[in-house]
Amino acid sequence: MTENFIEMKNVSFKYNINEDHCAIKNVNIEIKKGEFVAIVGHNGSGKSTIAKHLNAMILPTRGRVFVGGMDTHDEDKTYKIRCTVGVVLQNPDNQIVSIIVEDDVAFGPENLGIKPEEIRKRVDFALKSVGMYEMRKEFVSRLSGGQKQRVAIAGILAMNPDCIIFDESTSMLDPKGKNEVLKALLDLNKNQGMTVVLITHFMEEAVLADKIFIMKNGEIAANGNKRDIFSEFSLLESCNLSLPQPAKLISSLRKEGMDIPQNPLNKDECVDILDKFLSSKLRANEL
Ligand SMILES: Nc1ncnc2c1ncn2[C@@H]1O[C@H](COP(=O)(O)OP(=O)(O)OP(=O)(O)O)[C@@H](O)[C@H]1O
Ligand SMILES: [Mg+2]
């Protein structure tokens, strides 16, 4: 087994074997245990197709996918792979099956045939991890979108996976719900060592990740650490992706002729960069 936890090696996939069109082409992805990775790209660029490969929902037409050293082509391993990698979908309503919060979270482990006392432990742990323990007896129908999505995440956590994939899981939520879910997944990654794959259109979310893959027309157009990727303004534009707001502001100022050298990833960095830039200009009497 290699040190990579997840590997896609030269993976191409066709939904319809009789057509030329590949949903993804020659995709190579390596993810280490405990990493936080974002996959971004325009509509139809192949993000969900990648997600489906990572928990053996679909198998490569060409190439290989390994999860924890297990080849997804190996049918004996399908069940283990699906327990290892959990996927949280876009719409929590498609993932929630029970009326009461804690019953919903228990549903997955019950189906795995886990003993009741172990299920109780897992459900409590999962609900606490996403800040929903106090609401465990609540009707799911009375929850907000963000709360429902956190229950869906708890349902996956209760299956005890090593990796969670969020496929546009915040796109249907209002800003408060989005923040709740992002906070929960950052906590899972930083404090519980969970490997996280965040699939998103939102650059403000992608900057939370350590490593970023940019998809364009089924291929990886670029990958690297977020600071490098978010410095590639023209590349992002050519992939129909917007810059995070702070980077957009600095980019506009540069177009106006201000020679600001650094690229911010967030609001605080942006304020800091502007403060330093303006101070140096004042000192040099250039303002
Ligand atoms: N079930 C399917 N049957 C046939 N073609 C499909 C199917 N699902 C996706 N595709 C095609 O595969 C390509 C990649 O789709 P995919 O859903 O992976 O993209 P995506 O990046 O997740 O898009 P979105 O941002 O809209 O979620 C697209 O051309 C899409 O039309
Ligand atoms: Mg998708």
C-alpha cells in the first residue's frame, strides 16, 4: 500500500460506452490521510463523476482507483470502500430517511448490523461532532436547511468513515446554514483528522482546503496548494471560475495600476496587504 490514501490513476469514464464523450479524462488525483482537498470546476466539468469513483459507485472505464490500498474494481472490497468513504449530497432531503434526528443518524449503522450499545455511542459522537446533540429528539422536518445538512453529515459520521466527500453540500443553504456546515467540516478535519474532499463552485469555500484541483471539461486543468492556485487569475478565468472576493479586489486594484505584489486568501490577509501597501506608499510620498 502506498502512502496515498486515495489515488485515481489515469482515470477516464464514459457514462455511455457507445459514445465518444468522456465525462472525465486521464484524471490523476492523490490524497493523503487527513488532507483537506477541494475540487472546483464549472457545471459539467466532471466533479461529481470523480466523487462517484471515490466510493465505488461507478468504476473507471479506463485507469484505476484505489482507496486505502483497495482497488475499486475488486468487488469483494466494494462494501469496505463504501464504509471508508462517505458522501454527503447536495440536498439533505435526499439523504434523510427518518422522522426523528437520532433515528436518522442511527439508520446507517443499524444497516451495518452494529450492536445497539455501539450504535448509541456512534450516534451521540456523530451528533456532538456537528453540534446537533441537543436536538437529537427533534423532528427532522422542523430543522433549518443547515441543521438538516448537519444531521446528514452525522449520519455519514456514524458509519465511521475515514474520508467524507461533500458534493456541493452547501449549495442549497442560506449563508448561516453554509457557515454551520463549513464550521462542522473544518472541525472534523482539523480536530478529528478526517480526510475531507470538498466539491464546490464557491471559491470562498475552496480556500478552506489545503490542496485544490481545478476541473475543466472533464480534465484536471491545474492542481496545487491554494496559495499557488489562487494566484493563477487568468487560469481561473479561463475555467469560468470566479476569484475569491479578497483576491478579486486586489486584482482590480492591480488593473488600475497599483503594484500590489501579494495575493490574499481571505479578508484579514487582504486588509493586512492593503495596510502595508498604503503605508509603504505614504512613506515614499507616493500618495
Ligand atoms: N448519469 C449520467 N448519464 C450521462 N451523462 C452524465 C451523467 N452524469 C453526468 N453526465 C455527464 O458527465 C459530464 C460530467 O458531469 P458531472 O456531473 O460529473 O459534472 P459536475 O462537475 O459535477 O457538474 P455540476 O457542477 O453541474 O454538478 C457532463 O458532461 C454530464 O453531462
Ligand atoms: Mg456535480
